[in-house]
Amino acid sequence: MNILLLLAVLGVAVNKVEGQGLIPPPPLITDQPYFDSTMMTNHTAHVGREAELHCRVHSIRNRTVSWMRGRDLRILAVGRYTYTTDLRYEALHQQGTNQWTLRIKSVQPRDQGIYDCQINIKPVKAFTIYLRVLEPKGEILGAPDLYIQKESIINLTCILHGLPEPPAYVLWYHENKSISYSSSRGGVSIIMERGPTTISSLLLSRARLQDTGEYICVPSNLNAVRVMLHVLDGEHPGAVHANASSQSLNSDRESRGCGNSHNYCHNVYVLLCTSIVVCCVLRICAFGWKVVSL
């Protein structure tokens, strides 16, 4: 009988070793509270959404759990009670469970940082969670000003980062007029790739001077982003800035009385003064220190 019992115990032990990757280890048996080893140390939330930071403690008994914000060492909650005037914070705990939750409503960029779940014993035990806040942003490549040659293909790319979910749609406008496949302009293509980063590309064939103007990318769940497009008729983009600078410089020169020949006037003046000095030197050398009349 004893031999059979021993074989049975050994069999159970072998089965546990073979399946230890499938069965989670049981909680430790101790009088001291400790944190659950499966908790995540990082949490991500989007601006305007809700974030919940979870903390699980075993063998808590009659101790309390509190939440502290790392950036200002402020106690936000103790047990199920919240100790802050910021109504976005809420402490949650269901009696009889080992989980304490800090809920943050309408998350803002300033909420990003470290939060400590603390067990109120001596010394205090703490588990740190880092909250990362994603702020949706949009941009059009090449903004704020984009230059393109006439008759070439216009490619405007709108990139949307940090969205909680891909936008339902992305609309394009030119000078506040909607652009679509059926636009009277013709040659319009819109390509959209949805994902954690959503990309919408507006393609216009054979750029024309009338295509110059402001283009707006309007996602369904984000503020609009803009770019100013300049269609050039054989002129290099640098020439546009050069001409503008030249006109400004010419206006300044004209206000001085010399117009576009300001440098020329200055050079002639210097040459005249130099000639007079040379003549004086030559006469002094020829006639000595006499009065020289020019």
C-alpha cells in the first residue's frame, strides 16, 4: 500500500514538472503583503481618453493601498478615497478583491509620468507604473510652403500620428472647396493607408497655375492641417525668394536716392576720392611742400 502511494505521489510530481509552463505558480504564502509579479510597468493612453492604472496586492490583510503621483509627490488616493481636487482622478476597489485601480478621465499631456502604488507598511513598498500619453498630431510633408513646377504631378501627403483609432475619413480642400474624384478639375486621386499612423495622399496630375493656393487636410477625429502650394511656370523656387528679396532691397536703395545703382554710386565716390589723394601726393613730390591748387 505504501509503495502504491509513493508511486502515485511521484506521478503527480512528474506531471507538474512537465506542465509547469501551462499552470501559473500559486501565490506565495506569507504574512507580508507583496505585489503581483504579472503586473505591467508601462501603460499608454491617448489625450482626451480614459486611463486605468491597475495594482494587485497579495496578503494585504488590514493594510491600505495608496496612489502617489511622481512629478509632484502628491498623494492622489488612499484605499477607495480620492485626495485631490482634480475630479478627473478616481480610486476604485471592489471589496474582497486584491486589485486597486486609479482611473484618470480625459487624460491630458501633463498626466504623463510616474505613478506609485504603495502598500502602507514600514518600510513602504511601492510599485511604479509609467503612464505614456499620446497626443494626436497631423502634418503635411513640405509645409508650410511647397513649390512645384507646372505640368508635374502634385503629391500632397498628410500624416496623422498618435490617434486612438484610424479616422473614419480624411477630406481634402483647396481654397475652402472640397476635392474629390468627381471634382471638375479632373486628374484627382486620393490614397489612404489606415493604421497607428494614418497616411492620406492627394495626387493631382499635370499641375497648373490655378492649382496654387492653400490645401487643407481634414481628418474625422483631428484638427485640420494646412500647406500653401506654389505652382511655378519654369521658375526655380529659389528665384521666388530672390525676387522678393531683390524688390525689398531695391525699395530701400531708392529711398536713399541712388535707386538700383547704390553700389555703383558708392564705388564712383570712393574712386574719385582716391584720385584726388593720388594727385595731391604726386604734386607734393614734384614741387615740394607748396600750396597745391587743384
